[in-house]
Amino acid sequence: EKLRISEPSNAYDFGQIINAVNANKDKAACADLLTVTDPKQLPVLLSNKLEGEIFLIFIQSLEYYVVGKDPGLVYQHLLYLSKAERFKVVLALLSKNEKEHVQQLFDLLAENRNHQYSLGDLKTLRKVYEL
């Protein structure tokens, strides 16, 4: 059964949707969620709930479903994701393989660059992600 995704109004709603998305490993639904969610709201909506599994499904969803359509949105999500509570902890615990997924997404952003960010912006954000 396909998850119906609407814009979450608060951290609780967002958490419920994320839990359902994560339980089903539904990257398409996660991409839908990230498409309807204002990137600036991400740190607030995530609250202190950012975990490795959630971080990875975000990265993979953005990589598989969003970067080809809207690289600017992906850049914004990566920027605000890096401002979320627990971001540094999650980053420190990523395996080599998981870091490669993040690297691939940044490579795709460089290839699909648009007017919303420069290569300099991307380079700065790569440093934040320790790549």
C-alpha cells in the first residue's frame, strides 16, 4: 500500500511519517515527503530525532528521485539537514559505504548544477559533510 504523503504541520506528524517511510524502506514516499517539506523547516521537524537510518533514507531518496528533477531543492535539504540536532553524531557514525552514498549525491549535484547554488557553495557544504 502506497503511503499518502502530505506536508507535515509539526515535528510529531513528521516523525510519524518518517517512521512509516523508514519501516517500509520506501524511498519514493520519502522523496515525496522531502518534496513537500520546506527545507528550512527540516531542523525543527526533525527535532532531536535524526538517526543514521533516517539520514541514509533521506540521502538515497534525494539521490534516486529528486536530484535529477530539482537539484536546487536537494542542495537546500542538504544545507538544512546539516543544521539539524545530532547531525555531527550521525555523520561520525556513517560507514565508508554510507559515506560513498553521500559523496555520490554531491557528485550528482555538481553535474546537475543550477542557478540556486554555485560550485563554491557545494564545496563549502561538502566540507560540512566531511567529504
